[in-house]
Amino acid sequence: MEALLAECVNNSLRHFMYRNAIFMCERLVAEFPSETNLQLLARCYLQNNQAYSAYHILKGTQMAQSRYLFAISCFQMDLLNEAEVALSPANETTAEVPNGAPGHYLLGLIYRYTERRKSAIHHFKQALSIDPLFWAAYEELCVLGAAEEAITVFGEGAAVCLQKQYMQHALAVQNLPVFAEDRNFVSSRNLSSEDVSPRHMKNTQSNNLRDIPGTYHGSAASQPLNGGPPNLSFYNTPSPVTTQLSAVAPPPLCRNPQPNGPNPATGSDNLLKSTVNSNIQAPRRKFVDEGKLRKISGRLFSDSGPRRSTRLAAEAGAYSNASATLAGNGASNSSKYQGSSKLSAMSLRSVTVRRGQPWANENCDEGVRSDAFDDSRATTTSANACPSPVGDARSLDQEGMMMPITGVIMSASRFTVGASEILSLLRTLGEGYKLSCMYRCQDALDAYMKLPHKHYNTGWVLCQVGKAYFELVDYLEADRAFSLARQTSPYNLEGLDVYSTVLYHLKEDMKLSYLAQELISTDRLAPQSWCAMGNCYSLQKDHETALKNFQRAVQLNSRFAYAHTLCGHEYVALEDFENGIKSYQNALRIDTRHYNAWYGLGMVYLRQEKFEFSEHHFHMALQINPRSSVIMTYLGTALHALKRSVDALEMMERAISADRKNPLPIYQKANILVSLERFDEALEVLEELKEHVPRESSVYALMGKIYKRHNMHEKAMFHFDLALDLKPSAADVATIKAAIEKLRVPDEFEDV
């Protein structure tokens, strides 16, 4: 009953029927109240977005997997202290973090969000050292500004680490048992044409058969006929829950050392009966953990040929002594019988119940797979599994060390080639992402250009390219990159909050409105959708409605730093500086390297004429993004307000060199030169600036003030009139008219 209920729960989870999974798992826990079953129930609740239910179920549990699931539920409920205690108990300083690399990654996130940067970096690095392919940990290190060079992280050391894990797992697998029933599953490499059953020939020659999650593959005797009841062996299947949650290792590779095996008609009955009896009497044994390598292989070897049905239906006693390689990540359940009743010919057929992840692709050249055994079935000795060690050594020498990985028998050489290819790809991606996080955007773009065409034209890479162009203030190229990303992955919302800001700066109100409506219709619960909607209203000067939309984004994800910053911008636009400062500070609590929030605080203090505070915050922003011409310009403005004109002038020169298309530092340089009474130099700068921005009223107004200072009243009046004709803001209009009224007043000069 336990096995049937557990299989029903897992089948519902595979098909996203969470309500049914929860109901059936409650029945399972009520009948068999073990902590392992509680873990399965917690998984059901977590996948149904009911973290609070998983929290109450697992509170106080002690198993490592229980503590990990409890920490996940705490993290989702923002109970970071409890999550930390679950992963790293205070009274057990030497205890290992549960679940290996994912556990370290989760603990790193907790430390990051509780502002313990060094500890966060340590655990992200630990996650990468355990699993060199844990990309999310490398992303977090880049965001924290602590990532090593990609060529180091994904270089030779990572390849050696993967190979070491591979070989350790291969050696461990060699010691695992193979059951007598399972010798009916024969590797296609070792089968001659006369050894292959008609059913196997049909399976291997047809490309139309597919493995469907949740279905049971077996012989004709194992399947119900015309709606009849299934084979009773299914109901005697051991519980799969431990296999699911403990990452049980698959059975070992064991090829038949004899080219022509012994007569299958002799002794097979007795061998199978002895195996069944040993299954009943032998104690349970613990299997080697393989969750690590299974996760790696799922990403490395997903292109291993067409999928085919992999169960071989053996006839009565036939081919029972042919050794087979069995690999997988579920649970294999052969027919099980009570007492010492005689095994009939039809009883030799097996039923495979698939659990957990779908089977990987496979072909005849790569062998035949079955699911991993539950530990209660691991009762036969290694001698039964591998009758001739000499024959095994010869087979391994001929083909290289073989390894069952996620349903695919993989040689060591193929593993090495696959690992090398994916590490090479990650090096390029890691180099580009690290450079982006360091705001070396042009270098990042050059790195992404090294990617193969098929990887460059993916949603994630194109969004990273768009962000790089955004930071370079090349909004047209950013728009183009994000548009391509939308075409490639219209379902992906990652980074589209930045895209909406790009359209805001381009004043593309129609495109921005369309984007916002598209995102809202795609996912109303994504913060990116509401950021786009807020930018749309902000462009229309409806700051109150924009603020409500940004606040909605914060409600949906309180750790979304950019949403807090956008709230701060709207508060400042409404001249609510106090709440604006709070919003920027909230963003910095989430991400201390979020330079936009430092810049926002600097702007607030600049407007409040708190110039020392302003200088500090602009300096902090510039340390994070040392190539931003805009930040340099406002830092120079703050220095000028502090009467440090020489430093300010130097900063303006740096800003001009960083982005010669930005007119603002050129104008501010002219302002500083005027304050230093270097009028001729200021006029030269303004004449040059006039060529770049011929319709900027402030340029002509400043030139008018300089000519007034030189008592060149006609030229001054001419430039003041030009400034008014260009329709400046109301505040600028008042300033220009006041200057005109005082045009002939001697010794009158207004500093800008």
C-alpha cells in the first residue's frame, strides 16, 4: 500500500496535479507516518507554492533532507534566521550543510540578504567547488563583485573535479549488486542477432516509441489486458520515496565475460529463486549517493540519440545469464513472490515503474537502461553481479571505464569530451557576465561575441547584451538587442524591467505601453511587468500612478532591488525626499552594489544642498561603476558646489573622455570655467557644444551671461532671445527674463 500511494503521489507531481498529490500524500503519511513520507508531503506543498504548510510539517525534523526542505520553506517565507539555523545548526559547528552544493548556495543567499558578504561569498565558492557546473553560484559571486576569472573557475581545475567525481562514482558503482532477474536486460553491444528477442528488435528498430512519465513499461504479461488489473508485482514494489529523496545510485555496469554464455535453460530457475529468498532475508544496505553526478550528466549528455523503449521482454528462462548494464535514476521493480513458490515462465517478466526524472535519451550503442533499485532490494553479493572480474577488466580495457549516468552508459572518454565542451561554453559566458557585473560593458560585448551563433541568439545572452548597451547609454542598440530577445524568448521576462527603462529614455511611449500590456498579460505576478507599467506612467508624468505600480512590484518580490530604486525616483519626482531616501536604502540592503541607488541618494542630497553627503554617495556609485560618464558629471557638480573647482574640472574631463556623446559634462565644464573667470575658454567649450546640441536653450543662456560680463550687450541679448525661442522650462524662462532685465546693470553677473 505504501508503494502504491507513493507512486500515485509522484505520478501526480510529474503531471503537475498538485492538489491530488497533496491529498494522496496525506493518506500516505496517515498510514505510514515516517519522516521520509513527511518530506514527500513537504515537496508537494512547496511545488504548490504553499511554503507555510511545508514549514509546519517539517519544523523540528532532523534528517538532512528534511532540514534542507525546511530551509527552502523558511527562505520563501522570508524567515531567514530559521532557514540559517536549519542549514547550519548553531550547536553543531562541524555539521555538513545538507544537500551539498544547493545547500551551500541557499546558505549563501541567506548570508547575502542578511548583509554578511564574506560568509555569502564563502558558501557560493563552496557550492562551486562541490559542483563546478553550478552556474547560479557563479552569478551570485559576480553580483557581489567577488568572482574569480571564468577561465579559473571553469578551467582545468573544474575538469579535474568532474573527472574525479566521475571516477569515484564509477568505482562505487562497481561494488553495487545486480539481481538475477535483471540479467534479462542485455546490453545491445553484447547481443548477437540470434540473441535478440523479437520484442527487443521491434523496440530498437522503431523511433516512434517514447518513454512517457508515469507509465509502466514491461512485458505483455505485466500489462493489463482490456482494462484488466495490472500485475500484482506492482503492489509488492518497495517504497520509492527513499530512492527519490536520497539520490540512490544505479546498479553497476557488468558485461558478460563469456562470448557464448552457459545454457540459459539450466540453473536459471534455482538462481532466481535463491535471489528472491535472499531479498526477503537479507538486511537493507545503504547505497552510494549519486545525486551529484546525475545532475551533471543531465546537462552534459542530453543528445545521446533517439529515445527508445528500453525494457527487454525475456521469454521463459531465456537469456537469464546474459550480463547487462543497468543505469537510471528511478526504481526498478521486478516481480516479487511470497515464500518458495516455483517461478513459472511467465513470472520471469518484469515491470518497470518510472519515478522522478524522465528517462534520458539512449540508443542501442549506448546500452540498455533500467531504473535504480530501492535499497531494500540490494541483497545479492557483488560476486553474483560480476561473475568474472577478469572478464570485466577486459571489457573495460577495451571500451574505457563505463559509467551509467541518468540512463545513458557513458565511457570515460566521452565524459571527458562532454565536460570539456560545456566548461568551454561556461568560460565564455562567465567571462561576459563577470565583465558586465564590473560594468566593463564593451569588453563584455566582445566576450559575448565569441559565443557560437546558436548560444548568442538565446534570450538570456541577448538580454545581457541589451543591458550592456544600456549601461553604455547606447539606447538604440539596447532596444535592438532586447527586441531580438523578445522574439527569441517571448515567455522570458528576465531583464525586461531594464528594457522598459530603455524605452523610457528613448521616449517611445507607444512601444513602452505595448510592452507593459504584453508583460502584464504574460505574467501579472512578475515584478518586471509592473516595473514596465510604472515606467509607462512615469513617461506620461503621472508619477503617483507610476509609484503605485512600482510598489506593486515590491510587494510581489521584496528582494527586487531595481523596483525599490524606481520607487525612489518617483518619490523624488514628487519631492517626497524622505521616502525617496528610504526606498534607495532598501535597495542597498538587498544589493550593496546596486549603483543606481547610490546615485539616487547622491541626487537627493545634491538637491537638498547637502553637498558632502552628495559627494560621498556619488563616490560610492563611481567605485561600483567606474566608467559612468553621468556619475562622474554629478560628482564633479558636487565638488564644484564644495568650492573644489580644480577637482571638479578634472572630474569633468574624465566624464568627457568616458563618453564624448554626453553633452552634460561639457556644459558643466563651461560652468566651472565661468566660475573661475576663464571666459574665453568657456566660450570655446560652448561653441563646440553648440555643434552637438544646437537646440539646447541652456547653452545659449550661458553664452548670453558671458557676453554680458564682457559688456557685449547686443550679443548677450541675441543669445538670450535664442534661448527663449527654444522653449525652455518655466524655471529657465524666469531666469533668462531676469537676466535680460538686468542686462545694462553694471557689475551684475550671475554665477551658474
